Amino acid sequence: MTLGAPSRALIDTASAPYRAAGRFAYHFARGKLRGDPAFAGILELGLLRDRERILDLGCGQGLLAACLLAARACYVANAWHPNWPAAPCPASIRGIELRERDVRRAQRALGEKAEFVVGDIRNAEYGTADAVVILDVLHFMDYRAQERVLERVRAALAAGGVLLLRVGDADGGIRFRISKCVDQIVLFAHEFRRPRLYCRSVHDWQNVLADDGFDSEALPMSAGTPLADVLLVARPK
């Protein structure tokens, strides 16, 4: 599966609000939106189309929300990829993030266009959602905590809901080892400690999802990078 790159208009529109949150937030947003295939991939595949309530667990500085809002603006302005489905138009986007400084950046950038709260996704209140997105988060918590989060996501999803879960494939060879090294460097930069990572193969992730009541499909989601990332699109059985 070959996915397209995000347009200049989408990157510019999504990153512009982060000027209000500081130089780091703005340049991080531009680099992440340009280099991470997950954002454009979600849009190109229409994975959040017609989803009213979106919950982003481990949302960081709110880049998914910024991307979705920018996508709708570009779509309305006829600055949209001609081969992509219509942009999502959610009624609400809510993000939960452990790091307070990232939540502040998200709030400064997007204001009341989305809701961001400081919380630990292991015990924070989820509410009800039509789509839950978890990008590159679960491997930072132990295996039982991962399973508990997925159980809680299953309970929070409305009928017909979807979970988008991006993970590193532990069977991905050298690409996975690069992914793991990158994650350890990033967390060390944030917390000045070398973290233990709790990784699984895609096969094992799909087994866990099945045990928690999901059917899932695995989509490669690391194009243009040396990483072993896979997006699991999971729907309640």
C-alpha cells in the first residue's frame, strides 16, 4: 500500500496555529506533520470520516486535532487532494496527555476548537467516543496496563466505533530496532532516564485486541521512514 504525502496547504494550515505556542511547538508541528505518514494516511484512507466524537489518547501537543481541523479547512477551500475522500468533520475532538507542557501548547494553539486535558490514560475518564486514536503510546506502559487501556477503549466506543492504534512491530527486524532506539532517545530527552519499552509483534497485538473484543486489520504506516510502524484498525466485534 502506497500512501500520498500531505499537501503544502495542509501542513501550513495545521502548523500555523502553533506559532502562538512558541517556536519549538511550531517547528515540531511542521516537522512531524511533514515526516510522519500517520496523519496523511488517516486522511487518505478515510479512517475518521463520519466520526462525530474523536478521542486522542496520549495526544501530545494536539497534532491530530490540528491536522483534522486543517483538513476540513482545506477541503472547504478546495485545496484538497483530488483522490482523497472528503475530510473528516468531527463535532468534538478531545485529547488526553500526561505531560502538562504539551497540553498547554495544544491549548494555546487550538483554543476552544478542541479539548485537551492533563491525565494518565491508564485511569483518566474517557467518556464515549465514535473513534479512539492511540499513536505510539502503549509500549511505554507495562503489558497489563496496555490490556486494561484497550479494555477501557472497547467500553468507551459507541456502536460502530473504531480504534486506530499505531504500534511498532517487534518482528520488524532492523527497522524495529531503529524504532525502539528512537523512542528511548525521545523519552530520555523528556525525562532523563532510559525507559523500558513493552513491545509486541503485530501478531501479538492483534491477539490482544481479539481478547478485548476487537477485529483488526494491520496497515503499514511507516512509509518514508526507517521505522517498523503499523496502524491497527480495530472495530468491536
